Amino acid sequence: MRSNEEVVRAAYRLAEGPVLDGAGFRALFTEDGTFNDVPNRQTFRGDQIPQALTDFTSIFPDIHRELLAVHTFGDVVAVELRIQGTHLGGFPTPVGVIPPTGNRIDMPAADFWYLRDGKVERFNCYNGTIVMLAQIGVNPDFTSAIESARTAATGA
């Protein structure tokens, strides 16, 4: 049986843009396993798990994860990494699609993998979404946020 670290490293290899193997990635999870994109409040369960990979790869087809540190604590594997790629696909948002910019991203992230009997039971990905958005040219609209909060506070 592979070690927990070997399972996690295999998952990263299968999620690389040029290699992308959603079925192979899914096979590393328990039947009821979950992939949680924590900052974006998205949870992928069971056979939805490969969708998380294909959605991101459609935006950044050359996606690569540079593992900076891998630490194993029993059935938990913690990984510090950088997610890198080129914005070559449309980026869906609630108000429309951000067209490809060709900009490179280099987003910091921390992943926590929880395994049971050599399979991933839960994968929590904490990524620097705000960093990635800035790198593709999307910056926060603080003026609108302040106006919206004022309107909500006054009930107008």
C-alpha cells in the first residue's frame, strides 16, 4: 500500500494541465470523498470531483502546482504550494465571463488532505483567490462595496 504522502503526490501529478486525468484523480478518493475549494465555498463530492479539475484547467490549461513543503501527520498531509498557469480560457463569474488575458498566475495555496485507509476522505484547498484575480487584472471595487454597505445600513 502506498504511503499517504505518495497518494497525495500522485493526486498532484494527475491534476497537472498537460497530464489531466480526472478519473485517476477521482480513484484516489473514498466513495464519499469531498474536494473543498474553501475560499470559493465550493464542495465537490464523489463523481463531481473531476469537475473541479476540468473547470480550472479550462481557464488555465497549463496549470502546474509547485509543491514547496509537504508534511505528513498520520492520516493528514499538509502541503504549501504555488498554483501556476496562464489565463487562456474564459473565467466565469456571477456577472459574466472574464475573457482570457494571457496573464500568468502564481497563486499561493495551502492544501490539507485527510486520508483513510490509503484513500482521500477530504481535501481542503485554501488558495489565494484574490492574488490570482489581481494577476489576471481583476481588482476589488472598494467604492461599490462601501456604497453598498452604506445603503444597507441606512435602509435606503
